[in-house]
Amino acid sequence: MAEKKTPIRLLYDTWAENDQRIPAGTVLDVPVSAAKELIANGKAERADPLPGDDA
């Protein structure tokens, strides 16, 4: 079973596995483990809606 994904907003330019640059400000759906690592390292922030804001 695939790991659950969650949206994050990049705070810095990041490089994907194929050496493609992803600019800061981009919102991506990534596996929860990757999201936790990026947030802990100060590279991203949560981008999920607050309760009641999901439209």
C-alpha cells in the first residue's frame, strides 16, 4: 500500500531526483515521511487547509 501523501509548500528551491529544480513557493503532494523531513529541516511548511477552509 502506498504511503499517504500530504501537501507542503517549499520555502527554498529544491531539486527532484532527476536533477530538476522545483522553485520555492511550489505546493507539492509528497509522502508524509518526506513532508516531515522537509519541514523539520526548515525547507518546507504545511500547505493543507485549516479545518473549515477546505473548499
